[in-house]
Amino acid sequence: MAEKKLESLRRRAIPKWLVSLNNVQNFECEYSDKSTTESVQTALRDVNHGNKPNVPISSSSSEAGKVLVLLDNVLSDDFPYLNFNGNIHCHTNIGDASRICEDLIAVSEKHGSLVVGFDVEWSVNYQVGQQNKISLIQVCSSENDCHLFHLASMTGFPKALRFLLEKSTIIKVGLNIAGDLWKIEKDFKFPVHKIIKSSCIDLSELACKVLDKPGRKWSLEGLTQLILQRRLPKETNVRKSFWHMWPLSQEHIQYAARDAFASFLLYKKLCEMK
């Protein structure tokens, strides 16, 4: 009986409302028109003030709630891995990092807003009660470009990167993003309270509101499985390793870019749903 149920789950057709990631290049950064800018600002305001997000509704999203309930029972092994096949730009000096940040800020000002997937990494510390400084900040600015800022290789925290974080037109999205920002404040001694309130969206909170599951605690892996129907590898030997060392391995680089990319995609998909 159990074998028949498992086989039935594996044969289940992919819901029509889900956009195939094979066609991810068809996503467009819709930040150039006023209506989309207002949608981003409204979603940000609703998440930070406890309202249900007024996000764009896709034409096929009416079935989303029912389908997502069913997907809770689908084994993650049934899904292929999420991969980032775009350009990964590694920045190890302040000058290079500053130029990139200035370019991203300019894009956000030109189009009214720019949504970026955001994440951080730091080296494992096996001493109880102690944490190392953040070694890496990941910023995924599109489906084609992800920037890795290796702070451990730099002589200080780039001012332009701080300006990017503080810029209200750069909408930072991620899982437990407030925690990442508080960690930045602790490690690099600049205030983040206004940043969290003005330009950060926590994907777990957004998912609770969009999926009408208040209070549920989501993981990035869980949301990637549920919303994108992809697995997000979380190899312990990579996640809990020495991120301060340079050069990073290809496994580290792909892991870091993939997490920020997942946040970027999840925000876009959640904003297509009711």
C-alpha cells in the first residue's frame, strides 16, 4: 500500500501554475515601470507592518493554495537540484566591490527599485559562545548575475557596500534577513535598524502571509522545495567550513551563489501568487 502511494506521488503532474525553471531566462526584472515599483514598495510595507501583501496575482494562481497543501507530502528526492547557471562575480578588494555597488545603486535609482537576493556566510567556530566575523556577503541582482563580496579578503567594510545596504531603493530579500543584518551590525559596527524596516523582506514572513499559514517557520530549503519544486543542497562540509579562506573552492562559490539565487527566485514566485 505504501509503495502504491509513493508511486502515485512520483507520477503527479507538475501544477500548471508553476513556471518551469528551465525557462527561468523568461523572467524579466520588472523594476522599470511605476506600477511594479509601487507593488514592490507595497509588499515591503505590508510585510514590515503585518498586513497581507498586496502582491501581483498571476493568471493561474487561483489553484495555488490547494496545490501547495498537496506538495507538503511530496518527497524532496522527487525534485531536481536548483542550480545557478549565471555569472558569479567574486570581489576580494574594496575598489572592485565599490564599483559594483555603485553600479547596482545607479540601476535601482534609474528604475525606482532593484530587488536582490541576500545572504551571508561566516567561518565555523567550535568554541562555545563564540562566532567569527562574517566572511562573505552574497547579492544576487538578477537570474544572470550574483556578486560575492569576500569581506575576509578586504582591509575593511567597503563604504559603497554599506551605502548599498542602506539604500531604500535596493530591496534586500532573504530568509531570516534581519538576523543577518544584526550580525553585520555586531561585526562591523554600523546601525541596521532603519535598513531592516525600510528595505528588507523576510521570505519566511512573506510566505506565511501569501500562503495564509501564519506563524509557520520556513527554511530556505523547505520553501525552495514547496514553491520552486527544486532541492537546495546544504552540504554540511561546505556550510560549516572556513569561509574566510581565499580562494574559495568551486563548491563554496556555487553554494553561496545558489542560496542568494534561491531567495531572489522565491521572492518573485511568491509575488506571483495570491
